[in-house]
Amino acid sequence: MRSDRGSRSRQPSRAVVLATAIAGGALALFVAVVVLLVMTLSPAGRPPEPGLRLAVAADTEASRAAASAPDGSAEQRAAEYLAAQPTAVWLTPEAFPPGEVGAQVEGLLAQARSAQATLALVVYGLPGRDCGSFSAGGLDAQQYPGWIAEIGDALRAGGAGGRSIVVLEPDSLALAPECGNEDERFAQLSAAIDGLTAPDAWIYLDGGHSNWLPADRMADLLRSAGVDRVRGFATNVSNYNATGDEVDYAHRLAALLGDAHAVIDTSRNGAGSTGEWCNPPERRVGDPGGSVGDDVVDTNLWIKVPGESDGTCNGGPAAGTWWPASAISLARDAD
């Protein structure tokens, strides 16, 4: 090595070289350990990304409808197509009751691991769910924490390779001002975050959607519920707004929240929104899960199950019930 003046630089002693190497190695080890701990302990975990391989659940309303529909019928073809698409599994106490939900989630995680895929779950059992509207129900205040704990224990037992995306209580925050129970919701969701946090679980709170609350109001609700302790928020759940509108909304929310990220429901937004949220006619499935993403939007998902009713409106059956006519309409342009 030469100095600026062209003279030979003095070589360090062996002791200095050895000490420097040891110090450098220790620093590198320290940095590696810190990075590993952050990745392991952070409730956010490593984010999803476009092209993410998402799990397809084996036993769903769509698969059962396909098996029971007349052979070759439009109903069967639509149900078969929808059953084959990666779609979130809704953990409701009606279908995944206390005392059983933990084992059921472990089974879903095992299926996802065997497919080397990421499992998307929706936790939907909050007391006073949906403010008594079409999706009314949920657990009482005494049962809910234990149910959440069962799900959290299953997520943590999944271990390495048992990756999951958890959408926590859709509509719970965006509806809270209308329901008049904001403080109660903040406490319930904060406790649920504690119960569900796992190294391989990416949790997203309810972020409403682009045609609901103003971004600054939604950001305040998310902060109060503890969005800084999770990966971020979910938008457009069970709604129909165009993906571009939701991406823009997610960016506006994220700018107000710092480093929060988003997932977007594209299950039924292929024809955009009419402004109606409850079983609007002539809608289409949207972009397949795992195909959208940027520095804010981790990925898109099919969160609402296409083919399941929004409620007893526009001719639909009870909320969550399989509705063949809706399935046929949503899937009719699909390949």
C-alpha cells in the first residue's frame, strides 16, 4: 500500500493484526446476532412479497359445494375453480369453537408446511362482532381471551416453516366510531395482539378501505389499537374497491403511521365497486393472491371467501353461507 507521498506505509505488528481481526470478527458476530434476534422476536416478522406461495385449504365451503353440485353444472365448475384458489381461512367461534380451534389451526399449518406455502387466517370472534349487523355473533368477553390464546399457542407451535398471515378482526376498528365502543375495541385488540404474536406470524389490524373513513381518522384508530406492535393493516376486506384505489389508500395510511405495511383483499374487486357493500350484483373475482405488492403493500390476498354471502341483502342468504348464484357470477370470466 502506498501513501499519497509515494513512500511505503509502515506494516502493523502481528499483534495488532490479530487484535484487529478478533475485534472485527466479534463485531460481525454481534451484528449477525442482533439481526437474527430482530427477525426472530419482532411481531412483524419477515414481510410477505409479490409471488408469495399461498396455501389452499383442503376442506372449504367451495370444495364441499363442488362435491355436491350436479356434475358438469355451472355451479360445480364455479365451485371447483374457487376451491382451487388460495383463500384465507376464517377462524370464527361458530366453525372453530373454543377447545377445538388450537388443534384445527395446527392442522391447517401442517397442510401449509407440506405445501411449502404461507397460510392466511382471519381471526373473527370479537364480542359484539359487526355491531349486531349481518355478521353478528362472536364470543362473550370471558371466552374471547382463551380462544385467542388457543390460536396463538398453535401459531407458536407451528415453529419454523409454519408461516402465517393473520388478519385480526375485520371491521372492528373502522366500525368502532359508529358503534360507540372505541376504547373497548382498543383494549380487546391490544390484548389479542399479545395473545397471537408469534415469530412466524404476520399480524394485520383492520384498516377499513378507501371509501370508508378518512385516512387520518383510520390512522388514529390503528395507533390506539397498537399497530406499531404488528406488521400493519388490512384493507378492502369483504369489499369491492379497485386495487389501485386501495394501494393509494394504503400508501396514505402508511405515510401517517410510519413503517406500517398493508395487505389488500382482492377476492371480489375484479369489476370494481358500485358503492354498495352487501352482495352487489355483477361483480368479479380480482387479482389472485400474491400477485400485487410494493414497498408498502406486502401482498394482496383473497380474504373474503368468494361465493359466500355478505348477508340477507340483494337476495342473499345469511352472512357466510355458500351462495351458488354468487359463485357463478364471480367466477364466470375466470380462466
